[in-house]
Amino acid sequence: MRSEKGLLSTAEGAAERIKRASSAEIVAHIDADGICAAAIASAALEMAGIEHRAHFLKKLDDAAVEAIDACPADLVWVVDLGSGYMSRFDRDGLVVSDHHAVDPGWRKGQTDLLSFPDVHHVNPHEHGIDGSAEICGAGVTYLVAKAMDERNRRWAHLAIVGAAGDFQDSRGALTGFNRRILADAVECGTIEVGRDLRLFGRITRPLPQLLQYCNEPPLPGLTSNSPACVRFLNDRGIKLKKGAAKRTWADLRPAERELLSADLLALVEKDGGDAEGFLGEVYDLPLEEEGTELRDVKEYATLLNSCGRYEDAATGVRICLRDPQGLVDAKSNRDEHRRQLSQAIGMVREKGMVQERGWLQFFHSGGEIRETIVGIVAGMLLGSDGVRRDIPMIAFADSGDGEVKVSARGHRGLVSRGLDLARAVNIAAGLVGGYGGGHDIAAGATIPSGSEERFLEVVEDIVASQLI
């Protein structure tokens, strides 16, 4: 049964425990959502006068659980991680604010944690709220921070950045509990909501590149075709420069934007794409520096991802907490992130690495794509030219020590038909001696090297049963 009051009550209980802490350690995931969650937690602890530090993980595994259990801090606050491992923790002084699927052994008599009174688990799934679509890890952490002190409402926009980083606005607008957090951010003046084409790079990308790299949805005849994009704009009398500066979507006059929007929507509709999701809400951050990635929540999230994926999540936190030097320091991460994504996608295409099975498609990159970005690559490939959109994508990357990282990606249309990648990946990984979890639309796992074929067989069987 859905209970928003229940979720808020657990957040309040966690907040009361955190405020009593003499010291704390934050443990967070490395993606945009995790970095935003860590920044919110850090700001809340700072305001409460609690000494703390933050630690970032690519994944939560048994070794990480042991380290958390052994942490000497009075309190460990695990954000955007932890729910799938609740039955494995063995310590008092633990707060988990997460939105991933919950460990089925938790609260079912299969965990020693039940003997600890000082454990607080804040997760929307336990209150009938969809954590894959309605609230992210940063959002759950924000609820705890707000319960600690109302002044932490000033960080509500970071919860929206985290939600965008986890594609929770992919249906054209934020939904569910995210709307409550969005209202806080609007009231605080940290976010402005508009209606526009949801083109990634509205603020920073030159117009031809904006169209060339659009793949959500793909623009027939324009995506991946730079000369065609230039012709499309020229044919409509759109100037590409203002003086020496290249124009962006944000630079367009209202009449120009209206003209391009109508023609681009017509292209998508003619191709049978998701025109409804293409035109929707956009979220701008008016207090951030004009003309930078930080003015748009999706570009902001991508910048944070570039920090986390290249082992510099701490710089991402600095950006979130408005360190003026943070954006400068992040530029090398951003440029490297773009370069590696471009190279990875080009390699997968050139080598024809994507293979199809009956109910899924997959590629194995070996050691040629970093395990920290292979999921992003899979998501960008899904539904692009030559890659099917009607079945999920599974991507493999070697992660060392005889293990393989798995990333699974779907889209909302498949989820509405019953796809649940978190369940499929979790079951399949367990059967081959690994572990996994995540969301219905995006999930991940770590499995032993050499078990990929068996893993695919199990996932395919489960996905088939979900989509038939």
C-alpha cells in the first residue's frame, strides 16, 4: 500500500539518529545520483556540526559491506546504495537512504540486523512508492536532510539533478514524489520549470551538434549526420553563429525555436518515435553560471557522471556545493568522458559487436570499454541506428580479478509491458555465483568470468516471461 507519510516518517527517524552522531562517514555510489546524494548528506552534516568524510564506491560488494561494518565512525550513512545488501550488514549506527530494490531477506527473519535497534532504512519501495521512477537516491537523502533541518531545502535542486541523472524524467516530466521535491526547489528559487523540446545540450551544444547527437529519440535523417543537420538549419534560415560565437538552442529567438520545434516533432512523429516524451518539461538552474552545463539539470548530471566515472567524485561534490573552482577542475573529466563514450560507441558500431538473441541483444567489450561507462554506452546505443529498441540491451566489460561487469538497459515502453531488469539480473547473477540488482529499467551485476552465456540464457528466459 502506498504511504507517503510512511516514507517521511522513516526519514524523520533516520534524521533524529543522524543528529545524535558524534562522527559520520558517508558511503555513496559514483554516478550523478550518488554524488548529489553525497553532497546533500555532507551539507546536512556540516549544518549539524557533525564531523564527517565521504567515500565513493563503484559497487557495493561483500568487501565493501565488511568495511562499512568495521568503520570506526559513530554513524555510517549509505546513500544511493545499500538496500540490496541490508541482510548482510552487521553493525549499529547505520542509516541507508536508497531507492534501489530491497534485499528480499531484509525484515523477513533472515538478517542479524533485526537485533540492532540503531539501524534506519529509508527506501520508497517499502512504502509502495516506485523508486525507479518517482524518487531517486538523492531524493531519499534529501528527505532525511530536510527532516534534520528545514534549511536544507536549499539543496532540493540536487535531488532533481540526481533524478535526471537516473532518467526519472524520461516520460517527459518528473512524476510521483519527485513533484514534491521539485516544488521545494521552485519555491527556493533554485529551479525553474519550462516546456520545450527535451534536447540534451540545450545550453552548451552548437545547434548542428545538438541535432547530430540527439538519440532520445533519434531524429530521422539528422542523428549522426552532421552535414544534414547544417542543411536542415540553413534551409530554415537559422543562423549558426552570432558574431564569432556558435549559437545554441538557448540562443534562439522564440519564433526560431517554435519553427524548429514544429519541424523536429514532425520528423519524430513520422518515424513513429516518442514525440510525447520529446516535448515536455525542462528544468533550468537560474542560480548557476549562465552558459555552462550547470544551467540545465541533464547537462549538470552528465558533468557529475564524468567526475564519478573517472575516479573524481569528490570534485562532483564540490560542484554541487558551489565551489567556484569545481567546474574548472571538472573540465578534463568531462572532455575525457565525452571522448571515451564517443570512442566506445564508434568501436561497438564499427566492429558490429551487438548480437541478438530472441528476447534481448548484447555486446561484450572485454577490456576495451571501462566498466564504469559500459552501462552509459549500452543506454546510448539502445534504439539508435541499427540497434533495436523493442528488446533490452545487455553489456559486458571485464572488471579484473576474474569478474565481469554487467549492465542492462531498457526503456519505459518495455517497462510498461512488464520488463523488470532488476529482478532478471538479480536472479541470473545469483545462479552463476554473482550478485546484481538495480531498477526495472536499468540494472547491473558482477558475475564470474566465463559465466556470461549461462547468465544470458537465464536473463532471456526471465525477460521472455515478462514481455510475452
